[in-house]
Amino acid sequence: MSELDAALTVFSQEAEELLTDMEDALLLLETNPDDSETINSLFRAMHTIKGSSGLFGFNCIVAFTHEAESVLDLVRNGERVIDAELISVLLDSKDHTAKLVEHCLTQPDTPIPAELSAVSERLIKQLTGRQETAIQQAAEKSSVESEGGGDISTDDNWLISLDFHYDAFRDGMDPLSFIRYLKTLGEVKEILTLAPDMPTGDDMDPENCYLHIKIAFQSDATKQTIEAVFEFAAEDCDIKILPPNSKIEEYLRLLDQQADTHVQRLGDMLINVGALTKNDVDHALQHQHADSLTEIEVPAKPLGEILVEQHVVQQPLVDQALKKQEQTKQKLASEANYIRVDAAKLGHLINLVGELVISSAAMNLIVERHALTDAGDVAASMNALVNSIRDTALELRMVQIGETFSRFRRMVRDVGKELNKDIELYISGGETELDKTVVEKINDPLTHLIRNALDHGIESAEQRLAAGKPAQGTVQLNAYHESGHIVIQIADDGAGLDSERILAKAIANGLVKADHDLTQQEIYNLIFAAGLSTKDQATNLSGRGVGMDVVKKNIEALRGSVEIDSVTGEGTTITISLPLTLAIIDGFMVGTGQDRYIIPLSMVDECVEMNPEECEIDEIQHYINLRGQVLPYLRLGDYFSNQIIDSNNKRESLVVVKFGQVKAGFVVDHLHGEHQTVIKPLGKVFDNLKGITGATVLGDGNVALILDVQGLINSAIKYQSSSFHRQIKTNLSGERK
Amino acid sequence: MAIEVKQQKNGVIHLAIQDEMTIYSVLEQKQELLKYLKTAKEVQIDLADVTEIDGAGLQLLMFLKQEALAAGIKLSLSQHSKAVVEVFELLHLSNHFGDPIVISADWRTS
Amino acid sequence: MAKTIMIVDDSASIRQVVGIALKGAGYDVIEACDGRDALSKLTGQKINLIITDVNMPNMDGITFVQEAKKLAAYKFTPMMMLTTEAADDKKQAGKAAGAKAWLTKPFQAPTLLDAVSKLVLP
């Protein structure tokens, strides 16, 4: 038996089954004419037979079943009433179809006999003969419905809802124009024009647009295309476009076919299958964002829920997308393939990549120096490759901080028990990634800070209750990325720092003089000074006075910084900022004289040429006035070489750097531009060198120093304030330089 | 005058709008028409000379209908111009206003 | 009654191409070579859509839109701004001035007709 024969056998069986079902369905309808499922199965029978007959080229069957299908489609859509007469015609049609099928299967090569085609014609006439009046009836019925504001049928229609804003007419937007245009894309099945907010009498401003229009629209156009119709009205109208229910199946199928190689966001998935447009998702996200701003206590609503509420997508689609998302996640998790790699090997690779970056810079230099234009293209593409190798290599060492965070759960529980305090640890941002070498080194400082929070920060349950706080204390660990750094926060809701006591202790220890003029912030930061513990009785956990200074030192060794903020009675927040990696950074190279320096690019705010119009330098009070902004500054040449260079004859540039909220200016001779910097740590010998954190080898073999921006900013501020004090003193004593 | 009073008798007023009904004209037309609506018992509006109508004009007709309903006045539209019929058909609004519409044969050919 | 569209652009070739496309589709077209010229041609006649370039000598498109919106006969006329891909701020400025529709240059005649017919069918 050939493949075709086999297929024909299947077709014959299928047709027979479908026709039997059809007969049953028709008989059922006689007693129960409104059963939509039965009507549907009738339609499907004709539809399927038509489809498969077409495949085999049985055109006589296609022609006949097409008519029957059309009539049943009308019935299905409620546009034609099924009555005893129609049922008997359909029963005849069913018998006739069986005969046609038989003929095509037994004598495929002979044309259809005249008597059969005569029956076809007669039945078609009977089937369609009443159609004219039926459509009229249906049309009347539907317009009555829309008059009453009833629901518009959604099965095969897009539902478009246009709520125009008052200014639409004034902006030249005529709703009628858009509907006229819409009609070029498909058929407007039903349309409702409402003006629900139109005031009465004199209050109604006829130049305001009060119109709300709802349209049932039949079209094969995509959601994107339909949305584009109203593109110009976007500002003057709330537009909602709901895909037809019949499209849902298509979308569901597409959703299922979405690649599961990576987890996609819900919105992206629905955009990809065409169920939503980017505008829909953007609006919903805005809505979500606005909600989370107004209702702080309530967690933000899930996006899917908002989308369904806004009537831009149906619930089943959202459900399916979420299911798919979850499946993909699980699949990826189960498939996740890891290779254990010796960390030393990885370190070696990264070192090699570092050398590669340097040699690539050297090559560029030579290409440029000898003006080798044809080599330039090759060098440029190699550069791009080296850059991506660098990023990928560094990414290999990136790990999520979550694991480090969760280790503290146990500690918080144990310590809480020991101290007889009920403390809950909340973790967020655990998916934030940073270099493994940084993670390893941050563990100790974090342990210390959390112990401190548990021991000193959170009060005993009695004290908390007396202060009107819940008995259970909380410690929050949070991590996030910010401008090339990772920020880790440890926040407790304890008593806060006691600045009086810190100060008293600091004065007793001789750290500050009694006549200090420290700000609150500076007082808090005193706890990072050596030999200061505010807890009068040291416990065995923390508070021996060795700690906070070590914490600060460890963090600074990672080129990071730590800050503390506290509100008395409400708690303390410690913020640690760390670079993402210790190996390679994007730097900005500047020069003074023959020396070259690297500033981490993430810390460069702007570069300006020093011209009097934009910035004025005040050498005496030691500040720069940059377009009205007062900045402390350092002349890098002076600072590092300690020789005063006559600056008047040179053209200098100003690099504005920022660290956190603090800004300062570095005055330099040359701006060399961005530079990929492979950090080479400096030896122990250079430990006491102020203002430098490392060095790098340049393409031409020279060494450039990497600046410790934070340290230098502090120096600049000191210069400014000391010269300010000096200035006041000079003024007071009447002396002039 | 854009609105002509063709007949006024026993509280029945017969008006004809003889201008476009667009965003440029609705402000004036609304004030004028609302005045008649406040005094009459029955208002008939002849739309034969409405050469052009846009969303604002349509909205004004909907407003008049709403006002008339609220005040218990009988409002009827007649002699719909081609432009008005086109808009009514576009928005399937003929039933909303409920007035018989006579379609001239010569529109189809133009 | 044919609808009338005004095209304002300092490039004669763009005016010509736009003019031909619009006339071919059944619109009446008024041409102006810059904002000032366009204002002088707004004499009270009915115009259903104004399409204007942004960068033009004598008076730029944004100022022209603002001025045209002050004229009683054109304050509600839809305005379409011709912008370039890169100038999103211009698009925003145009929208703020009252030109809610836009078309990105360079465009071809079918795109133009498509955009125009969303606002005014011939």
C-alpha cells in the first residue's frame, strides 16, 4: 500500500466518523437547539472534511462543504437561527457529503456524475437560500444590543476601546478619522459610541472631547498594526486593544513554541508572540511603578494582573506565559551544566587576559605611530575581540552574593539565642554578582558588621517594647549594583548610634579634642577609628574595640569604602561600596609633565578645559568655581612631585571626579582618554604611599599609577578647609601675603 | 446666520443648521441650540445643509439628544445630509438617534 | 469636496514629491517654503492638515506650529511634523507645540500617504 493510499484510508475513516458525529449532533439539536458545543462540533465536521478534501484535490467535496461550513459559521456566531427546516437540510447535506466522499474514493479519476452535482446545487440553494433574511435579522438584533450598551461579541473580533481625553479635538485629533482608517484594515463588526462623562447643560464644553468608542473589529492584522492606527492619538486617548478569543489559541501555541534556552520576562514573552505591544507593557509597568510609589505598604501588583485589569490581554495568555516561564526556569535549572574549575587556573587565565590587553594596547600604539591604515582595521577588530574576551573572562569569576548572605541566617539565629533576642534576618539582592575574589574577602568584614548589629544595634525585647517597637528586631542585608560598584547594606532597626557616647569615648581616648567641630556624620564615622567601642561591657562576640577599624581597613584594601548612617531610636545602616572586580578596570588616563595617572572611569564626572569663562580657580582659598559650583581641587603635579610648576603658561584641564555624593577637581596637563587598565598591585614597600592604589603597564612599556580617588578627594577637602582656616586667621591678624 | 429658524409654532420649533458642524463651529452652535432646547417642547433639526461633520459635531448631536431626553423634549433630526449619514453609518449610530434617514439616489453616484 | 493639505518644507524637491503624492491620492495641496511663507499663506481658507519640516530658514517648524495654533481658523487643525530619526527631542518639542503627529525622514510616498490618511482621508 502506497503512502497516498494509506492517507486515503485515514481520510475515509475520519470522514465517516465526522459524518456520524454530525448526524448525532443534528439529532441532538432538534431537542436542544441552543447548545453551542453541539453547533461547534457540526461546524468542525464540515470544516475538517473541507480541509482534508482540499489536500487530496477532491474539489467537489470542498465546494459543497464550504457552503455548509459557511452556514454553520453563521449559526455558530448567532447570526442565523437553526430550526427544524435547516436541520433537515443539513441532514441531507450530511448524507450527500458521504456520497461525494464515496465517489471520490472509489472513482477518483472520473468526474462527478450529473445527478450528484444536481443534488449539490439543490442543497446549496436550500442552505443559502434563507441567508439573506437571516443576516438581516441578525443585524437588527446586534444593533439593538449595542444600542442597549450590551456586550460586543469577542470570539473573532478584536476589541478596541478608545477613551479620548478632553483635548483630543483641540489637538486636531478627530476620532472619526482613525475609525475611517481602521476600516481599511478590516471590518468594523460593531461599534459603540458613548459619552459617559459628558456634563449636561452649560457645563458641557463642546470643544472638549467626551467620546468613548468601543469597536469590535475583524481583521487579520497584527496587534502592532492595529495599535499603529492610533499612534498619533496616543497622547490624547487611552487605547486598549484586546485580541480576539480566536487568536488566543494561536498565541498559546506560539507561547509554547518560544525557545526555552533562557528565561524571558513575562512582558517580553507576550510581545514576542504578538499578544501585546511594547506600549501595552510600558503602560502597565508605569502603572505598577506609580502604584508602588503611592502604596508603600502594599507590595507591587504582578505585571500579569495589571495587564489583565487594563483589558489588553486575556487571563489564559498570562497564565500560559507564566507557566512557560516557570517551565523554562525549571528546565534550565535541571539542565544547568557546571564544570568545576580550579580557581587558580581561572586566576591564571585572567592574568593572561590582562597581559593580552596590554599587548593589544602596545600593538595599537605601533599601528598608530606608523600610520598603518590597513593594519588599523585588523587591530580594531582584534581590539573588540580582546574586550569581549576580557569581559567574558571576568564574568567567569563572577558569583552571586546570595550564598554568602544566606550563611548569616544561621549566625543570626544562634547569636540571637545566645543574647536572648528575637531577631529576623531579611535578605534581598542575593542575585547581585561580583568577583569571587571580592566575595571571599568581604566575608569577614560582613560577619563583623552583622555581629555588631546583633549585639549593639538591636535592643533587648523589653527595651524594644518600651520604645513602642515590635519585640522582634530585624536586620536587613541588601545588595545592588550602582555605577560600576556593588553596594552592600546592613541595616538594623535597633536603637541607633549614641553620638554623645561615641564622642565622650573618643575624647577620653584622645582621638578628638574637646573643642571639636565635627558634624554628626563625622562623629558616627569615629566608630571606625581604632580603639573605640561604645558598649561599656564587652561581650564575647564583639565590642572589644578591635573590629570596626579592621573592618574599614579590609574594605579599603579592596578599593571600597564604608559609610555609616544612623537615626537615634530607629536604627543604623552601614553601606559598603566595592568595585566589581579587582583585576581590570576601565580607566581614564591623564598626565602631568611626563607622569601619567589612571582614574577609574566610573568615578569621572566630567572633563573641562580650564578657561576663565567656565571655571575660576582660587589659589588662596583653594577651590574651583565651576559654573557656580564650588569644588575642592588638587593639582596632581604639585601633589605627587611636590614641585611648584608655573601653571600660568600652560593650558590645563580639569577632571571632575566623584565618589558617592562628594565631588572634587583634579587639575592636570593632558587628557589622554579612556584606557583599559590591568591592575598590578604595588608591593609592600609602597604601602605608605598616599593617593595611589596600584599601577599598570602601558602599551609603550611605561608605568602609570592608578589613583586612589577617595583618598585624594579627602586630601583636596582638607586642603580647602585648612587654607580656609588659614585665610581667616590671616584676615584676623591683618597680615597679607 | 448658521442656524435658521424655519418655523415656530405652539412650542414646536423647526430649525435648520446651515453650516459645517466641526470643532471650529460647535462652540457657537451649542450655545444657540441649547437656547432653543430650553424654551421649546419639540425641536426638529434639518441637517440638509450640514456639508461637513466631524467628531465634535457628532458629539454635539449626541449632547442635544441627551439634553432633550433629560428635559422630556422631543428632538428629531431630518433631511440628513450625505456627510451626516456617512458619519452615522461609520459609527452605526442611526438607531441611537432613531430618526428615519432618507438616502438620495444621487449620492451613490457622486 | 477634496481635503486640503499644506506642506511646509524648504526643500523644493521634498515639496514636489510630497505634492505629487498627495495630489495623486486626491488631496488639494498648498505649498510653502518656510514657516514665514506658510503663515502668510494661512488666509482663512480651509486646511485639513498641515505637514511641516522642523529646520527651515526664516521661521522653523516648531515656531510655525505655535504661531499657527494662535490663528482662530487653524487652532484645531491637525499638524504633522517631519522629524529625523535622531531628533527625538525635536519630536517632543513639536508635540508640546501642538503637532501631535509626526513622520520620520526619510520617508517614501506610501508611508506618507499612510500617515496622512490616519488623520484625513481624501
